[in-house]
Amino acid sequence: MAQIRINNLRKEFGAFTAVRSSTFTIEDGEFFMLLGPSGCGKTTTLRMMAGLELPTAGEIYIDGEEVAQKRASQRDIAFVFQMFALYPHMTVGGNIGYPLRSQGMSRADTKARVMEVAKILGIETMLAKPVGGLSSGDRQRVALGRAIVRRPKAFFMDEPLGALDAEFREHMAEELRALHDRMGATTVYVTHDQLEAMQMGDKIVVMNHGVVEQFGVPQDIYDWPATLFVANFIGSPPMNVLRFPGTVAAGDSRIDLGGVPVDVPVTREGASGDLVLGVRPEHVRLDDGAQYRGEVIAAEYLGTTQIVTLRTPHGEVKARLASDRVVRPGETTGLGFDARTLTVFRGTDGAALRSAANERVLGHG
């Protein structure tokens, strides 16, 4: 398998820039997620890494070799598409073994390799069946088998579970991650589903409008979003954002939220003007003794927890509470925040201010 390094990668289609100077590294054996909304540039990035698109600028290194201008066939990678791209006139075994036959491998060696892969995927009893009659899940296994059988340096997957229904998609996500762990493969996986990315990925790149907004492990991205876009895109419900005018100086450990002092992690840089306080729903508590107040406007029961929505002077706040906590629409209550978990953003560009809590994640200091 291989390390993959992307350096200042850029792709233009005429006047439209799809990817803007992306830089990140995928370590050998990682399950790496390219995450973002439709049109953010994640699939274009994957296609450039695979050799299906040539970059306008930048470098792509696979296993230490610069491959940005090389054809896909020269990169020793395997690509798995969302729509499977199987040969309907061939059997399961024929589809899996096709890459080996096209490379001139002997019939006996091909058969042995196909059986080895089929056992890994649990489809060894299906090898003689036509692919046309298979379920979506089994066809996806065949597509994976055709990629695995070549033993490439890296696997590239473009929303391979997107055509499956929700329940089976979750099951296949678990299987795919388990398969990755058994093989120790370097895998790059494109998805727009943040839950899928958080569930499966060792590392995540979050993209928006062709720009890498944040790069890191799932927990860091969830706890310490680098931008307001990431704060809103990651999490269900997403991070609460309370906009307020004010000034924060380096070394401050408190902000003024509409006349109410709120403790925050010690700031490492200052800002003034339009500011935003970010807090995850699970870090909001209802506290009658707290100065900052909100009015309950809704409660959504989720079994063991409930999501309570409150109206405040600086925007709506959602709190994740135990389901047995009694709240009633129309009541006013104090809101308390866990100071260690708060993030302050600049409202102008949406960037998170460095603090004693997040500076490791943001890569400063």
C-alpha cells in the first residue's frame, strides 16, 4: 500500500475553478474521507488523484512517485464507482477476474486469486452466477472484488454506497470498514454523508466551494471546527452559533454576550466586530440560575434523549437533554455552557479564533 500526498492541487474548467490549491497527506493504510456537499470539488479531487482528470496545477505523489501527469493505468490504483460498472454479460467470477485476465495472468492463477477475494467478501458461492440477478449489495461486493483482486497500491471509491437504501447502506459501511481493516489498504472514499464519514474514516478532509475547510481526525473536526461552515456541516443537530458584536483580546477567558459574561477557553488571538459563539447541543444545559436566558419553543423526543429548541437574543439554541427532563413550550430558563468546549469565530470570514483548547487542532502554536 502507499502514502498519498497532495500539494497545491488545482483544477479549472474554463472560468470555473473546481478545486483551489488543496494540500493534504493520506498516510499508508488510512481510510481517508473526502467530505462535503454536492459541487464542493471532492469528486474532482478524487478523479485527479486517480488519473481520470489532469490537474491544472499542483502535485500528486503516490508511494513517493509524482504522478500528476501520468495516466490512470500507470498509477497502480483501483477505482470503485457508485453505479458498480459491472459487465452484465459476465458471471460474478468473470467480473472479478477480468482485470487479471486483461493483464495476461494465467487461468489457474486468476482462478486462485478470484477465489481468495471471493472468500474475503463472502461471495464464493456466487462465482458462477450472472451479475444481472444479484441484489445491490452483492453487486457492490463484486465491484469491490474486482478492485481488490489486482492488489493495487490504493483504492479510490466515489460514493460506492450511494445507491443502497439507508438500512443496508449502514450495514455495508460496517462491512467495508471491516474489510479495510483486514487488508490494511490505503483507501480514499468520497461522500456527502457526514455520518458515514465520521463512522468510517480515520481522517477527514472537509471541502466547500473547492477549498479544504479542515483536515483531521473525526473527533477533532467535531469538537473543534476550524470554520463556521464545518461547524454547521458536521453534527446532527449542528453546532449552535450565536452572533454578537464585541471585542476579544488575546489572553481573554470571557466574552460579553449581550451584557452577560460567558467563560470561554483562553484566547490566543483577538478579534472585534461581528463575532460568533459556537457550542454543541450536548454542551448546553438548562440552568435556572444562569444569567443568559432563552424561551423554550419546541422539544423533539428521540428515545434516550430529546432535542430542546430555545429562542435567545442571539439566535436559536438547541440543547440535547435527557428524555426525562420536563420542558414546556413558552417557559423561560437560564442557559449554561461548558466553557471548555466553546469556540469563538470571526463573523467576517467564519474562521475559528485560536484558543488554549483548539490550537493543537488548528495547527498553530
